[in-house]
Amino acid sequence: METTNYNMNKTLLNFFGALALFSLTLSGCSKKENPEPEEEELPPIELACDYFSEDRVLTNDPQRPVDYRISCWANVQGSLKIEPGVVIEFENHAGLMVNLDSKVFEIKGTASEPVILTGTSKQQGHWRGIFLTEAHNENNLIEHAVIEYSGSQALKSTSPVYEGSLALRGVSGTPPQALTLNHVTIKDGGSVGLDFHGISKNATVSTANLTITGNAGVPVMVSAEMAHVFDHTSTYSGNASDFLNITTTNYEIEDQEVVWQKLDVPYLVDDRVHVKKDGHLTIEPGVEIQFLSTGYLQVAPLLPPYNASLKIQGTDDEKVLLKGHEDANWGGIYFGHTQQDNVIDYAVIEHTKGDYPVGNLQNSGAVYMHADPVLRITNTTFRDMPNYAVYAYSGASPIKPDLPNFVFVSNIVTGTKGSLGWGDGRTTHYPY
């Protein structure tokens, strides 16, 4: 009996022992024979202030959450290429002054691995930004990149001042500046997002798929000559002041055909925009333009063959709106001599006072006509203005009150003195 119990107990012990060994064997099969230790994260590489005095390529290191750190206002004089996935942190007021003449400046991320330029502190306006002062290579590129928390102070503090997270300096003569921006996010900056106010039409500049948001100023400052490089593929909303700001510099549209597209923010015109010799400006449906009190549009080629034009072309569903900023009075639209087909169709024009410093004119009309310009105004509403919808210089036509080049059809005039006023004091009321 005792032998039987012993044999039974041994059999059970052997069974459970074999089961335990089998379990250990299975467990061992599920693990690596030589498990690799976890990779240790490395700190960023500190770049000295003179690091960019020669050609450099910055690469992504997967072991570094932040690849590089910059602590100063670094002067970039050698070509610089920044590869996908690179993260650079900038200390307070640090940044890049790009002064590389014809050498290449390239920040090229990808959709899945953008280049990130950020601050050591994640707060609005921590580091200074990027200022391209001499950048002439047509291959200069910023693509699939994020620029955040910059704009701590002006990029150039002496006249002419440049500010923002990213600025391109205007240059006269040759070689022109050059830069392509594509899929770039500029956010949470301490001033304006992008400062292009100094560049003129000789610059080789293009933009697409931008996101400029969360900045303490306007998303964009730009000259009238170059406002057309910003289009509907980009978004500019969510800033402290949501306007594409057309500044006083390079205000002439000459020897070029440009289009102002509908954006997700209004245009804001600071002063005069002058369409002159061989200049043609088209304003597309849905565009909103606001004007400061000193702002106005002038279409005046000055010399024969008087080739210049303005086409404001809205639709019944998407009218073009021209109004005063914060409902203040602004100048209006001045036409002089132009013999091209000027059109204002499906527009709403508000708050104009008819003040045009270019001709020392005050209290005239929303549209001022000098020397029989070719002009057709249709389907347009004039409202809330102290003077006339249209005002003609008394010598504009040899057959007064006829204006043989002027068509005024299907318009609405409210809150004004009338449709048509003359420089000699005579008026013609709607309908004209």
C-alpha cells in the first residue's frame, strides 16, 4: 500500500515537473536569445556661433529628440541644407541671419518627416527667427517645415525694419532675391508671421500650401507688386490681426499682369496702390479688400498708349467687397487716361470719401475719372459714403455731360450725394 502511494506521488511529481519544464520552454521561445537594450536618448548637439561660416548639412539622428541647439544670432555664410526630420531648438533671441549670396539655402522635410525649428521654451515669441538678407540662389527652398515660437524681436531693427518669424530682404538691382515656400507652417510667433514687404517683382519668389496662424501680428506683410504670390492654397487665419497687409513699399504694379485671389482673410491696403504703364490688376470673385484712411487704388499709365487696367470681377454669389478698415473713410478708385477695358462688376464699395493725394483731390467720389477713361461699372452697390459714387473731372469729356467711354448699368447707390458728380459742381443722380 505504501509502495503504491509512493509510486503514485512520484508519477504526479514527474507529471507536474514535466509540465513546468514545457511551460518554461515555451516562454523561452517567445523571447530573443540576446535581447537588445533600449537605445539611450542623446542630448542635442550645440552649434557654435561660427558654425555656419562654411558649407553645412544638418542630419536627423533618431537617438536625439532634438538634433541641434543654437544659442546666438548665427550668421549663415556657407550653403546650408537641413534634411528631413531634423529638429532644431533656438534659445531666447537666437536665430539665423542668412547671408549666403548665391550659395544654396535648403530646408527640405517631407510630409511624414518635417523639419521643425522651435524654441527652447514653447512660448509665443521666444526666439528671433530667420532673416534672408542675401539669398540669390534660385534653388533656395523651405518645404515641409514648421517654424514656431519665433519673432521675439525685429530681424532688422534699423530702417528699413524687418520683423516676423521669417523675412526676405528687398534688394535693388541684380541679382534678385530668391525663395520658394511650400507646405510651411509658421505659428505662435511674437509678431507678424512672414515679412515680404521689401521685395519687388524682380525677386524669384513663390508660395503654396502655407499655414500661418497663432501669431501676434498679421500673417503676411507684402508689397503691392508681390501680393499675387499668395494664393488660395494657403491659410492665413487665427492670428491677432487676420489680414494680408499690403504695405507702402513697392506700391506700383507696372509691366506685369497680376491677380489677387480670394483668401481666407481680407487684404489690408495701407496707402496707394498704383497700376501704371503696362500694369494690369485683376481682383477675383469673393475678394475682400479693406483700406486704411490713406489707402486708395490708382489706375493711371501717365503716358501714351495709356496701357493699364483694373478689372474687379465678382459674381452674383461672390461679390468683391471694398471698404474702409473699421468702417473708416478711405480714398476710392482713381482712373486717369487709361484706354484699356476697365471693369467693376458685382462689387460692393463702401465708406469712400473721394480723397486722392495724388491729385490733391478731396470730397469727390468713390470712383474718380480723369481724361475719359474706358470704364464699365455694372451690378455694383455704392453705399455709406459722404460724397458721390462716381465723380468726373470737369474736363474729362469734350461733350459734357456725356462720357463716351463710360458705362454705368444696374447699380445701386444708397447713402451718398448721388451717382455722378462733376468737377464744376453739376450733379447727375441715379439712374445715370
